[in-house]
Amino acid sequence: MKLTYAVVIEQTSNNYGAYAPDVPGCISTAETPDEMLENIREALAFHIDGLVESGDPVSVPAMSIDDAIAYYAQALADSEAELLAEGGDATAMLSTRFEMVEVEISTPEATLAG
């Protein structure tokens, strides 16, 4: 079974991080953009296979790139407001990009939650 998720990829000063807003708790890091794409695919497949194995529902890929951008913008605004309220310094990412990532799930009987 193949699933396609919108993924947020952030570049910081020392690495890349990625997550799929549709799959809470699944993140990955890497040193290069190409490695990041491979790592987030593997992380998503591993995370989803674990959900299936545990009998938990798998999130239906619902976000488009535009949805992921809106989600990211709101999360960033909330995070910066919280940091500034605490007297911290809001540090922006060097760059952020959004991609659709196709994931091959090894368990075909995955139950999708809507």
C-alpha cells in the first residue's frame, strides 16, 4: 500500500529536520536534503507499520502542500509568540520547504482512520 504525505523540511544551522503534520510524533533529522528525504520516508514507514502492528489507526493523508504551509505558519507564529512571552529570542529556520512524500507500507491491511 502506498500513502502520500505532505512533509515539512526545515534547515537549521547544523542539520535538516522533517515531519509530516498528518502523522503526529514522527520526525527525522539528517545532514543533507537528500538524506533527509530518505530518512523521513523510512521514519514514516516505520511509524505507520508500528501503528498497524499495535492495532492503532493510521492517519489518512489529508494535507496538501498548501495545508502544510498554513499549518507550519500557524505553528511558527505560536512558537515565536511563546518564546517572546518567556523573554526568549525567536530564532528562525534558515529555510523551510514542503514536499509530498510517497511511503510504501509493508503491511497491506493497514486500517486508515478518517
